[in-house]
Amino acid sequence: MSFPLGRASVYEVDVVPASLTQERQWFLQKFEGNVSSVYNFQTGLRFRGRFSVRALADALTELVNRHEILRTTFGHESGTLVQYIHPRPPAVPLHHVELDDVSDDALRCWIRGMLQRPFDQENGPLFSAHLVPLADDDHVLVLFFDHLVCDAWSLRVLHNELTTLYLAAEEQGSGERSRLAGVLPELPIQYGDYAAWQRESMSGETGERQLDFWRRRLTHPPRSLDLSPASRRPARRTGNTFIGSLHHSTVAELEALTRRHGASLFTGLLTVYAILLHRYSGQEDFVTGTLVDNRTRQEFEPLVGLFTNTVALRFDASGAPTFREMLRRVREVWFDAHEHQEVPYDWVVKELRPARGLGRQPFFDVMMQYADVDREVVRRGELQMEAIESDFGPAPVDLILGVVKNGGWLTACWDYAPELFDADGIRRMHDHYTRLLASSVTTPDRGIGELEMLTEPEQSLILRRWCPDADGLDDVLGCPGLELGGSRALILDSRNHLVPAGVPGRLFVAGSLRPNACPDTFEVVDDPGIRALFSLIDGETVYSTQRYCRWSAEGRICSLTDSGHPESRAASQALPGGGSGPGGAPGVASGAMSELEWAIGDIWREVLNRDVVEPDDDFFDLGGHSLAATQVINRLDRDFDIEVPISLVFEYSELGSFVRALVELERAKSRPGGHR
């Protein structure tokens, strides 16, 4: 395999194109308004016993000399994102940090704070090293990275190489750092070579073949999963994490079951997650996302850099499959996605242009990831080196289930947007996942809709307290003068099973119906299973309503639309489109363009290769996409010295509304207290 690398050199700085993966990451970070901390990475080493600051500094310097990506910054040339590879430094800064509180909790708090600090991608550096002494014989090295230069696989590479280099530096003694260059095998290529190869590979038959697969798989995608009880979606998300345990013996049983069906443990865990999403949403056709390493060649494995790609997994839960059958379906979906993982996710989005809303990702807002973070504890004489817990910024989607393997044990890390989910709801979700996991391995031939999900305390709470209270029933039914003697209420899914708080279902009521009620709202239920749930007494009847509802966390019945969405969900958030500027002002009529509209319209015309752009033209209807939006923002910065968040193009996608939003943004900056 050849790796073409065309490099230009400017003032001893090599210039190479950014990888396609970096282009997408650059866009995502600029979409957040130049606040890149949401995508920062962190890892590190803990040194217990005899420790040499000099050896660590030498090892870090050799690491940066070895990997060009760690001395790379970014910029644009001729509208294209490029990497500037800087010369090898004589030494890498090692920042010394003194904490007033040297407890592990205080260290974690400091790390979380540092993760919120964005890097300067244009001026660098895009990684930093910090040494935190906790005691005379206890030191912690913490490394922070911008995601543009690092991914999860890279953290494993860095750990292995850094421990090897440190031990070699300690043995060699002072003034012998030049000899560290031969400690590790020479790298076959650098990340810049990969970037050039990726662009060439994806521009040919391989890229088109893989893109065609995604066209077939994701054309006419299903609606996004709505798992949150929140009625409005935020334009920006923050992040919280809940960590729960997975029972070791249950995981072992699942792994044995999946192996018998030619599948991996990850596939089994993903199947349980798919079942959970199906049961929560009621959807039989839905899409989730996951990350793939995308290191499809042996030459890529020892490199540090951003290789990770996102793939969309479209699942089919129709036909009441058993767990075994669902496992087979998920295995096929994962295998196909893995075989076509090289095409950049952004290309798929650009090609298919799925409908999307502000605060939503294309195709999915829910993901699952699996990470093996087992790291060998290195012992040499009086020294012990071990990896510290890695951390990342908040998730850019609604919900991510991350299953982490460490020390032979699995932990479930639920990263979620607190604007959409509360902590109690996520804890319940974890309990439901573990319940489904246990039920799947004990009764794999049972239909996925019949697998046990609710805990016994939940069932008792619903049947004994929420059902007889029927709090909110009158408001939901909306029938004034309604008389339903001894009324009780339950919410059931499509298979007539109880649903937990926050999960939509159909409303059923029981009692003695009075003549002045609303007869067209009710239908008598004869199903013995449903009737048994209500523990009926003489003279009482169970009725099915046409209402979709959910339980609140406090046991109140909340009404939803017929599709199972909260009634107040704003349809006006759908994109592309939007068409109204700040305050809802209408678009400027064709032929009445202002001077500013003409100037910005010229940028749109050039970027989108259009002859004419009118004030009411939509950026995405004209063929715009995320990378084109990035080019528009870069042109505004270059031609007008205006810094604009990329999100503005998505929020105000018509030219007229975009210009008015831009003007208002600049006015806000010029007011007292505004920021330039």
C-alpha cells in the first residue's frame, strides 16, 4: 500500500490537508460557537514510589517528536482546512500544579474543570501536560487533548508508549534524551500520510461503493427517537453522567450466549440496548449511532490521531422477535456497518440530507459505545505506574450508553443531557436495562416485548398507588361533567404491559361510567389480562381511551399527542427551513435586497456554486451542508472580520433571516457588556 503525501513547507512548517474526519470535527466544534471543550479528551498516569521529573519530561518530549499530530495546528488555505506540522521542540512544557486538597475527589474535580477549557486550534498547542504531586511518593501526570488530534484508541497508544519511554529515560540518566528515539519501533507513517491516503481513497471507487451502501440503508429514515419527557429541546446541551454496575455473572452468561450465535459481547449488549429503546419509544424502526475505531489498516494502529468515525445503526424490531432473533438482526446490522465504516459520516449526511431540527443530530440523538480501558500496571523496582481514569467532555447527543471494561468488570456509564432527562429517570433507565439484560439471558426465546423490564417496586408503586389515585385523569380526558365512579387509571404499551414513568402508552381507565360521560372517548375492554391488572369489583368496567399519555415521576398522568410526543413540542424547530429572523420578521421580498444581503449573498453564491441567491432562498435547499456552512463562516471572518457561530446558519437558514440575525448579533456585541 502506498501513502501519497504532498507537503508544502512554509517557514519550516509542513502544510498538509486535514483528514476528512478532522473536517467534520472542526465543524462540530465551531458549531458550538468556538467552545471546543465539549470534545476534549483526558488521560494520565499515576506514579507511586520513586519518581523522576526529568525522566518524565524527556519521555513527553520524545512522544511529541515521535507523533507529528501532537505538534499540529489548523487553519484554512484556499477554503480548505489544513494541518500545520511544526518542527520538533527542544522540550515540551510540563505544568506543575499544586492542589490545596490532595484527595482523589479534589483531583477529579480539578480535572473536570480543566476539561472545560477550550484549546486554540489555530495557534496551539492542542495538548497539555500537567504534573500534580499528591505526596512525596505519589505523583499524577494528567494529559489533556483536543479531539482534533486524539481519539480513544490513541489514549491506549499514548499509555503504552509513555510508560516505555519513561522507564528508558530513567535508566539512561540525565542528558541522554537523544537516545530515546530508538526505544520504540519507527512509525511506518504519520497522521498526515493517513489524511492524504483517506482523501484519495474516498474520492475513488471505495468511497462511492461505501456511500452507496449508506444510501440504501438510510434513505427514508424513521423519525428520531423521543425518549425525553421534556416538551422543548434546547439548542445547546450540557452533560451529566450516571454510573451503574452490571452484574458480573449476568454479563458472563450473555457473553456465552452471544458466542454460541457467532456474535460478540458488544453485539449482545447493543441488542439489549436496542430492546430498551424499542420498549421506551414503541418504535419498531429506529436508528442509533455508535463510534468505530476506523483503523482498517495495520499501518494505522500505532498512530496517535483522530481516526474515529460515526456510523448509524438502523434496527428492525417488527414482528415480535425473540431475543435470539433480535440478536441475529443486530449482529447483521453491526457487521454491515463495520464493513462500510470508512466513508466519513459527514458525507452520508451531505448525500442524504435528512430532516433535522435545532438541537438534533442527523439520523439519531441516541448512541451506544463500548470501551476496553484495561491498562497494565507497570512495576519496576520501587516504582509503580498505573493509568488514571480517563474522562471526556459532555456528550453532543441526548443520551449515550457507554459500557466500560476495566479490570475484567463492566460498568454502564450513562451520559445524558440534563435539559432533557433528570437523574432519577436515568437511574430508572439503568435499572430497566439491567432487568432486560437478566431476562434476555434467562429466557432468550421469549419475545422482546415480553421480557421483564419493570422492577417489582415499580410495579407495586404503579398498581397500588398511582392507579387508584388517577392524578390528572380529568385534565387528560378533557370531558367536563365527566363522572367515572371509583375511577382508576393505567398506561399500557402496545402489548398491554405496564410502562414506567416517562414512557408513553395508551391510557386505560376502570370504574362505573355515568351516562353523561363522553362515550366516543371510551371502548369497553374484554381482555382478561388487562382487566386483571385493575382488580375489578362488581359493576366496574375497563375502558380503552384514544389518549396517549405517560406517568410523571410523581405519578401524575400527562397527555401526549396521538404520535406519542409531548403536546407542546414546537414543530417550528424543524430544519432545514425556518424562514423567520429574530422576532419572527418575514423574509425580504425578492428584488429588494439590501447592500449587506448582496455582499453575503455573494459568499453564498460562490460557496454553493449558484448563479443567483434570493433573500428567501434556503441555504440547505440550495445544496448547502455542514462543510459549506463552515466555508461561509470562514469567509465572513476573512472578508468582514466577523466571528459567527456556525449554528446561526442552521437557526436562520434563509438568506434574509440570516443577515438580520447577523446584524442583531453584531449589535449585541457592541452594547455595554457585549463581547467582541
